[in-house]
Amino acid sequence: MTPNAASVSSGPSRRSFLASTAVATAAVAGGMPLLAACGGSEDGDSREGTTSGKKAQRLLPAYVTSNVVTPDIPAKNGSAAGFTRKVVIADLKTSVPKKLGKGSSIRIMSPFWGSPPKGNNPYYAAMNDLIGVDITWQNQDGVTYDEKLGAVLASSDMPDVVVIPSWNMGGKIPSAIISKFADLGPYLSGDAVKKYPNLAAIPTDAWQYSIFGGKLRGLPQPSPSVTGIVPFYRKDVFDKEGWQPPRSAAEFLSFAKDVTNARAKVWACDDMKWTAFNIFGVLSGSEKPLGWNQADGKLVYRVETEEFLEALEWTRKLYAAGVVHPDARAANQGTAADRFTSGQVLMYNNNISDWWGKMSEQAAQNPEFRIAGMDIFGHDGGDPRLWAGSPAGIFAFVNKKASKAVVEDVLAAANVTAAPYGTKEYMLTNYGVEGTHYTVDDGMPLKNDKGNAEVVNTYMMLASPAPTIAHPEFPDIAKEQVEWQQRMGAFTRKSSFWGMQITEPARFTNLSNDFEQLEDDIVRGRKKISDMQQAVSDWRKQGGDKLRDWYRKLLDDNGSAQ
């Protein structure tokens, strides 16, 4: 969780965007149909395919809406709910009236971005006391988590709980999840979840997406269904110059040429590839099932579409025109966000969390700074065609060897971390101990140095509440974020496989791995569009067409999520 904020992220693109926020929060319960199972064995413990329909319905926890706190801006069109009110400690509600933990000692391995705090700190002590457990965090570098994860899952000494983001589920990880982690169904399916009211309030779609190998194995951090990638612009500069954000691909390029002044070290934008995918209506590329869709009876993968090539070509034109900051050509040459806040670029795209993050960062050093999110437009100036993201982005899994007592204590902990905004449990989970980690000034909880060092990237990784955006110190930013999501949500549709947790056959696991690098080489002028066309042809021959047949059977057996 970002300091001093309740923030939302989703699973919008590659891991660089997902990891930029570290914590994915909740999704809205949607109306995804419960479909027939495919590829499952009789006991539902299949290593590939998906589980839905009546089999999934038997596994899913009952959904019970949380009425503990009412949001100021209700969720709509797949958005998060928004809170703009000030924080009054005396008004915080209680969502866990009884301590459910029974004192187990639990080891949790989780990715961590930054420098992990010492284990014997007041935040950990307060959380463990509230839950009634003794949790020890084994924090691992989030940047290199892939490497550590594989080794740990292959070892005989696996922690009691392992947190796995969706972007770390490549290779053999899905198979390991099925073989190494416990079935939580006996504890959570149906009315059993009512023992844990905050878990019961997690949207059903997120639980559906937590079924791996025919069993309910994951504790989810749900995500909004709206894209999490926002094209940001310097509103303070735009207002001063009297500029309006562009409303078509051609207008964007023309505007970018007009405002770029390389001699003054000002460029119109940074790399805009992910926005290009959105304005041209390209299927999601963050997770393979979402990259497939059926239209007019034809099943296609995202790289086979004309929209995909058009998005790459438009982004390439931006680079060729010299309107993209030159450092964007180098993969590790600074960051787009830093170039944006320094005034070297006027537009960039990143996770929606940057809306608050950059505003908060610049508040003291540059009071005139103002960031805003540009509405995504269709490439021709019409309405955009956007694609829904996954219902959850990060999962916590319990070791299959864990005792019943340990499993129940893990769920007791998750019931606390999934408490909704406006509760005492949420406040402790996300802000720490009042007076030790934060103070409240005129309704704004402000973390001190100790809070920023200790209250980050741990307990909130276990499970999350339904999606929420709340920035008490910047209520206008929270309002803008939610309203942006609601506007974009009106143009968002679900692909054929939306909401299905799909495990592809191992022989196809790495089939699409090289496309992202080729995309980047093309937009930067190092490769040609024809190189992508050849790569797609090779992909089809090397297994893409066989994978299409596999997805076709999955679709025939399950029906479409649309």
C-alpha cells in the first residue's frame, strides 16, 4: 500500500506496471456467468484447463455484502469505490469484533519492493496481537522474485504461506501451485466463509479467479475490471498554456510535434505503447487468457490482429518524429515518471496509483504541480474500445502440509487484512499504530518516517477488500481517479475468457515470451512491422495454431464470458 493512501491497482500490463504499486486491491463483483468445467479430472484436480460452471459454484464462497462502511462514491462500471471524507479516529468502525487467531506461528514469503523492516517492530507486533497469531515475514526482492519463487517451491522447506503475483505465474509455477498448495474449499466454500465476514465480502469473480486445478487455493487481492494504465498529463502546464488534451491518434501526434522543444529539453511524451494498445482497442497482453477472444466466430490472439500492428506503428511514429524523450529508448535509463515530474515530458502512461503518488511526492517541493489523467480516446476520435482486466492480481497460497490450525489462523489473518476502508482493522493494516507510525491532522492520517519504513508491502499482501480509492489528504485526486475509472468503464468489455483462471498445457508455456521485446524494438525503430508479421507466422507454426485449437475446445466446453 502506498504511504498515507488507500490506493487501487489492477493487472493492466506487464510486471513493470503491476509491480510499480506492489499491492493490487479489490475488484467489483461482476456478473460473469458460471460456466461448465473443461479439462478437469473427476476430482477436479487437473493440471491444465479451467474450472467453472456447477463445479466452480460448489467451490465458491457465499458472497455477503459488507455494510460496515458506506463509500462516498459508489462503485460503477467496474470502478473502485471512492472515499473523500476526512478520517476521524473515533468514527472508525469495527469489522472483526472477536479475535479469531489461536496463536499459531506462521511463516509468509512475499515480494517486497524496497528495504524490508526489521522483524521485531511495533507494526508487526500490533498486527499479530490483533489477529491472534505469530506471523514472521520472509520478504524477498520483488524485482527478482521469479528466481526465488522457483527455488522455494522446489524445496522441501516451503513457508506456510507464499504470496504469488499473477505476473510471476509463468513457466512451471501454475503446476507447482496445484501440487504444493492447500485446498481452502473446506474452510471457505459456500456458507463456511461466513465465519470470516471480510472474506465473504470479497467479490465472487475474484474467488472464481482463485480456483487453480479444480480447487479453491488462492486468497485474492481483487482488482477493478477497468484498465489500470492511465495516460497522464501535466495539467498545470496545459492550463497555463491553454492546451486541451488531444482526442485522436492523429491529433496526439500533431500536438506532440508542436509542443516538443528538444533544445529546451522538453518533449511531448515518454513511451506511450500501453496507451496505444488501449486507443487502438488491442486485447490485453498482461495475461494469456485475456489475449484471446472470439469475434465473428473466429478465435484470435492479440498479436494476430490489425489493431495490434496499428498500435505499434503509431507508437513508432512518435519515436520517429522525435517527440518521445530520448532516454525512453534505453530500457533502464531513468524513469518516465521522473522525467514527467521534472518537466522534461508533458505526457506519460503508468499505473493509476501514480495519480496520487506523484501529486503527493511533489506537494512540498513544487506546489504548482498538477497531474491529471487523460480520457482514453478511440484512435479515430470516437469512443474507445477497452478490455477488462483480470478479477484479481495477487494471491496468497497456503502450504498443502499446513495443519488445520495453521490454515484457520491464516484465514483469521486474511479476515483482518481484508477489512474495508473506514474500519479500525483497515487503519492498523495500512497505517500502523496511531502515534507510533502516523498522526491525524485535520482529518488526514500522515505517516512519519517509522510508518513509511515499517507499514508497507507485508500484511496487506495477504488479502484485500473490495476495490477502494481513498486519499484523505487529496480527496479531489480520489474523486478524479474513481470518476476516470467510471468513464472508462462505460467503454470496457469482457473478452471470451474473462474471469477464467486458465492453466495452459506446459508445451505452450513459453510460446509468446519473445513478443514484448520485439514490440519494444519495433516502436524504437530497431525492427520493422514486417518482423512482427514474420514472428506471428512463426508463432503459428511453432504451436500457436495448436494452442488456438486448445482454446477453441475450452471455449466450446465452457461457453463465453461475454
